[in-house]
Amino acid sequence: MNYRPLGRTGLNVSEIGMGCEQIMELDSMSSAKILNAAVAAGINYFDLFSPHPQMRDAFGIAMEGQREKFILQAHLCSAWVDGQYKRTRKLDEVKSAFEDLLSRLRTDYIDIGMIHYIDGKEDFDQVFGGPVLAYAKELKASETVHFLGLSTHNPKIAIMAAETGLIDVIMFSCNPAYDILPPSEDINTMFDPSSYEALNPLSHTDPERKELYSLCESRGVALTVMKPFAGGALLHSNSSPFGKAMTVAQCLHYCLTRPAVATVLSGAKDIKELHESVAYCQLSDEEKDYSTLLSSFPLRPFVDTCMYCGHCAPCTVGIDIATVNKFADLCEAQGAVPDTVREHYAVMPAKASACVKCGQCEARCPFGVEIIKHMEKASTIFGS
């Protein structure tokens, strides 16, 4: 397993994490066995959005005697009311649900307290201007919650959250299909095939999603990825908007090559599926590669847009071209050179200015990126 910093939190997390959605139908002991298998495979980051008592009990059983092996993002405002799930902003329900969470988990703290599911601005304003955020701050001040997070499918909301300075982790839906869609407060647009047949096709990542990735990278706000397979749609040719099935590894690799992404929460209904995701860490670059599929997508060809796939390597003078392009794109999206990006670029052993314009990288790029011009642009941004 490989590990990455969780933004500015100081925590290191497994790049393959685990969500709970696919094991919610199992009994507590069966779910706990899968969770323990995840720990044995090196996974240390888990999402628990479900308020189902059985699901919370499963985590409690799995964490017994090994709480330190679980970095847990568990959700505020996700309650079990009258025998069913409810997203709530009522403070009494929020408090009661959180107390139930701690009790069933058999713990006295949550690593990341995620404010659950905000996709609309009115809801955002209600939460951040009201008692829910005040309660979340109280939990953090008492160290019952170590860091604050928020979950959303809407990049507009994610940007607003990152800009508050209060949110350390954002759980966000990321995959190559969703990334070409403009923001919406209606999550159903992501699952509607007609959304991918717009008359005004995009050629690459939607600008607001690109802005989100850049903003989070520059401010140290970690992104944890939900829906990396688009609810399974990307894994089947008849449901993928690309007309071809992607592999699990391709989906995971796409997410893990986005700026600010710390971990991808891959669901699994059994240990076999769990191991299929964990196997990503041992695969070759060729087995992870998603570039051919995206570069041949007829509706929205990805042209002269660096997708950070690494096909340009090796550079004859040792420039890490994909990383240079990623840093330059972050600066362009921000309209400035963030200190963190400047520092990361400064320690690169070979800078963009070292480019000898041999063109070998351009011949290998599946997206038609004019890499020599991109290196010149990066040299202008960062200097020699």
C-alpha cells in the first residue's frame, strides 16, 4: 500500500481507502470481517456516512483493540430516525446521532467530522451560518473531532467550503465522466446519459472542477474521492459515457492523478472486490493507463490538455513533465503562484527551463499536448 499526506492535517493515509455503502446490507460481523481484511491489506482510511445502527456496530467491532489503525471520516447530520436514514440540520437530531455514533463505535473521538452532503447554496448558507457549524466547532475545540470536513458532489459548494478556511477535508465525487460536467445542485444530472450529449461539448475538465482541484492543492485541503466508478457505470461499456468499459485500476489511477486527492474510497461488497482495488498498488503503469480511452472519446476529445498520465516520460534531460504541467495548471487556475506550489517546484531536480526542445515527449503524448510550449509557459510562471 502507498500512503499520502491528508492535506494539511499531518495525517498519512492509504491512497486506497474504503467506503461503507456496499457492505451496508451485511450483518455487523460480516461487515467487520471485510473491514479487518482492509486493515490487513494496508488500508487505514475509512468513510462512514451511514447512520444505520448495524453499520456503526460493524465499525465498532472491527476497531476494538486497534482504534489507531483506523483514520475515520464519520458524518455529522446523518441520522437514523424512525428506522431510516435521514439527512438532518435539526440540532437535536444532529447531536443525538453523533452521540449514538461514538457509542456504537466504542470510541471517544472521530478523526474527520464530515458535515454531511451539502450540494446547494441555500443549504450551505444554513449550515455555515447556523448552529450545525457552531456544534462542529465545539466538537473540534474539545478534540472529540480532530478535523472538520464536508461532503458534496457540487464543485461550487466545495470551493466555497475550501475558501472558509474551516474545512480540512472535502469528500468529493471524482471520475473522468463527472469531471467533464458543469456544476449542478441536482446530483441526478451525473447519472443522466443526456448530460453527456450537450450541444456545447467540453474538451476537458470543467473549469470549476479544475479551479477546485487547484484551490485545494494550494491551500492544503485534502480531497477524498467518492464514486470513483460513477456508481459502477464506468466499468461497463453499455453505461459508460465513453462507450468503453474502464477497469477498476484505470478509474482509481485517474482519481489519484488529480491535484489534492489524498485517497480514493473504493467500495467493496466482499473481500474479493476489496483485493481488486488494493491490487492497484502493485500494477504496472501500463495496467493503470487511462489515456488511450480518454484521448479517443469522440464527443469530447481531450486535445492539448495535459491529463498527467506520464506517457511523455522519460524526458531526455530528466524533467518530470507531468508534474511541471500540474504545477503550472494550478497557478493558472489560481491566477497566482501559491507559496506551496512555488516551494514544490523549487525542489524539482530539473526545471522546465532545462527543456532542450527535442520533441520526443510530444511524439509520445496521446493528448496532442504541445509540451515544448507548456515548458516555456512554466518557465515564465516560475522563472529559471
